[in-house]
Amino acid sequence: MGQRQTDLGSVTFEQVLVTPDEILTSIYPSDSPITSLLNVFKQLNQVNIYLGIVQGAFATAREYTTTRTRPWITSGVEQAILDPYILHHYGEFWMELEAATLLTDRAAQVLQAAIEKSINLTAQERGEAAITVYTAKAFVTKIGLAITTQMFDVMGASATAQSYGIDRYWRNLRTATLHDPVDYKIREVGNWALTGTMPTITPYS
């Protein structure tokens, strides 16, 4: 179906009650760190979309492997779920997904704490919240693109059939992650890790 954000101006709502305290930029000075925190919130929204795509890919691959994948002829096992290489891949997928989930959850907690500081939020705290979100975004992007490609290694050639449409996970994730270049997020994180420099505030950060 696609997605459009209401702040792009392409979607309007009528006769909806909105109170002043629900409008982030209306009650704070324009130079307050809290006013630009919405940009970071949007980034975390993207992280969760990415993570959801990868979680869906993992669930689909697991179901396929346990019900359809056949063992390789020299594997020495009767079921694909006993293949040591397949088990190894799933172990890596699981560890990467767990790490991605924990990073995303931590980013949400740090960002929520920043939001709750309201007008008292400092520029340093705003920057640290942003770095936490960017770390999660870069990591989820990296492992997500890897998993949605490598998942075919544990399913086999027949899983690439168009009738299954399993390639949609990689395609959707690849499209979504091009919204803004993750390399720039990694650069921001690297600059902070090495020099302590806070990220530049832009509509994407």
C-alpha cells in the first residue's frame, strides 16, 4: 500500500482535536534542543520499520526451512534442520537479530528519557540520544540487508521462485534504507566516538 507521512503535506486531517502540548514545536523556543528532537524520533521510527522487515524475513525463512528445505546430498543428515551449516547460519541470524532488537529498544528508552526532559533537555543530551538512535539504525540496516540476502542459503534454490515472493523482504528493506544514506549516520557515530562531536542537526538527523 505504501506509506506517506503526514508532515510531508500530502495527507490532511479535518475535525481532529490537537492540544497545544501535543505540538512539539509550538510551545518551545525555536533554539531549544527539544524542538529538533522530532527529527531523531523519525529516525527511530525508520529503525523499527527496518527491524520489523528483518524479523518477518527470519520468521518466513524459519518456516520454509522447517517445512520445505531438503538436506544437501553430502550433508549426511536426513533433515535440513539437522544440517550443521544451516544451524550455524540460524545461530548467526538469531544473534544479530537479538543485538539489533536490544539496540533498538535501548534507543527508544534513551529517546523517551530525552523527551521527558522537555525544555530542560540539553544540547549534549539531545546529541547523545541521536547517536544512540543512529547506532541502532546503522546496525539494523547492516544486519538486515545481510540476513535478507543470506536467508536463501538456508532455504535452497526453490525458495527463489516468484510464487513465494520471499525476495520482497530484501527489496522492501533495500528501498526503505535508501531514504537517507546510512553512511552519513555511521560518520556521525564515528565522529562522536573519536572526538566527542555531536551530530549536526538537519531534517534527517
